[in-house]
Amino acid sequence: MKYIAAIAFLTSSGPALAQHQGHDMQMPMTEPAKTEPAPKTPMQMPQTEDDLTSENAPESDGQKPKPMDHSQMDHGQTADPASNKMDSMDGMSPDMGSMQDMPPVNQPPPEAFSGPDHAADKFYGKENMEPVREELGKLGAETVSKILVERAETRITNGKDGYAWDVTAWTGGDIDKLWMKSEGEGANGEKIEKVEVQALWSHAIAPYFDFQAGVRTDFAPVSRTYLAVGILGLSPYRFEVDTAAFLSDKGDLTARFQGTYDQFITQRIILQPRLEANFALQDIRETGTGAGLSDIGVGARLRYEFAREFAPYIGVEWNNQIGRTARITRAAGGDPSSLNFLVGIRAWF
């Protein structure tokens, strides 16, 4: 009887034990059924040469690689660079192709340039367009004028204080102008050391350069007249240059180079370095000038523009005679070198 009860207990608890053990076992995963890739739609991007890497290249049996099914891709994975590239291209327009697929751009046909010189005459009439073309031809031909006081300054030095000026004025059109230049210097309480005036015809030879020719007259230290020829303009990097050669009525040939540059520290504070060099072909005893490079001046002026037309400035300038000119000055008891502190005004109207 005891054995019959034990057999009955095992028979009834077997299914329950098997059910409990089934919760601890991992059920085998059935392999999902393979689905055929969807047919290529207009949004499907064609594969490029970059996508056909050694990992993605088709087998050697000649079969074409199947299009990628983006629905099966895990966008969180970044292990496959080719997959990332395809993901980044999903938002692109399907009409965007490579530059090689674009049709070539042809030049305009010759017929495009075979029309009349004044096509507007056909629609508005020649009698109406002629006055308009005449007015357009006058643009840039008006006469304008300007007076520039580049330097009007007091010079403070270890010797006697002095003064200097440099004034230019011009009037004319875009191509041809009449220029007037005047500059000079002297010491306070003494006779003016240098005065010169130039009258020049200026003709534009390039967008930023003018050819100038005319007459220069010196009133001090000696009275003399020169034929003047030079180039004035704005060189690359906005350096203003003024070069000229002078042939005097005595046959003396000299030359001068001037260069300035406006460095904007702010819209109103401007630093202007300045360089001037003078040359002579021969000795000129009347002016104490020796052959070769006679003197050089280097300075800088810092101005503040209360208005564009008015700007006081302070500065410093070093002048030094060179070579034979320096020897002539020393022989006369003078000093060939000087350092000047400057206070002046720059204005134009």
C-alpha cells in the first residue's frame, strides 16, 4: 500500500516539476525567416566607389551587390564606416548626383553677340535714347577741386625751433588735373631756408597712378627754375608714393622720393609713417648739395581726426644728410643730423 501511494505522488508531481524547471531554461530562438530585399525605390541612393570597399565588394562570381536594407540596420552602431556614410546620405535629395553626371555648360553661341550696338533704340526710339547716352558719357567728366594741408607744423629741436609746411591743391576731372604743390621750412626768427612751388599737369595712366609734368620754382635758398616730371599714386598695400625728377635751368639734375602710409588704429586715431629721400647727379655748390644720395628723412605722425577735414597731430622726425652733402655741411660748421619733435595740423577742404 505504501508503494502504491508513492507511485501515485510521483505521477501527479511530474508535470508541475517539469513546468517549474522550464522557467530556468532558455528556449531556443527560432531563426527569423529570410525576407527578400525590397525593390529599389527612387529614394534608394546608388552605391558609389567609396561604398564598394573590400568588405562590401561583390563576390567574384559577377553578381551585383544587393541594395542595403536600412530597416534592418542598427543606427546606434558605429562600427561600420560604410553604414555611417549611408546613414548620413539618407537626407539628401534623390536628384543630387555626382558632378560628373552634370551636363556640360556650353559657351554662348556667336549669335548672342551679333545684335545691334544700341538695342534699346528698337523699343524706345533712337531720338529718345541719344540724349540719355550723351548724359551717361558726361559721368566722371565734372570738375572737382581739393586743397590739402598735409603738414603745417612746429618743429621742436635741440637747437632753434622751426616750422614747416606742405600744401597741395588740384582741380580737374578723372583723367586730367592741374596740380599745385608748395612746401618749405625755416627756423624761428631767421630767414626762410627753403621755399618751392610746383605747377603740374597730371594725367591718369592707370587706375591708381598719375603721370605729372610741369614746372618747379625755388625761391630759397637760391632762386632757380626746374622742369619737373614724376609719378604720383597709390601702390599696393595702400602706400602713397610721389616720385619726381627735376632738371634745373643750370643743368642740375636731382630726384626725390616721398612715401607715406596711413595706419588706422581706430576710425579717428591714425598713425602716418613718412619717408623722404633726395638724390643729386652732381655737386650743387649754391645749395650745398653733394652728388649721390644727399639726405634722408624718416618720421611718424599720430593724428586725431575730430572730423575728416581737420586733425591735429604730434610726431617725431629724424633728418640726416649723407655722403658728400654731410661733408659740405660739416665744413660750413653745421650739423648734418637733427631730431625734431612735431606739433601740427592736417586739414583739407
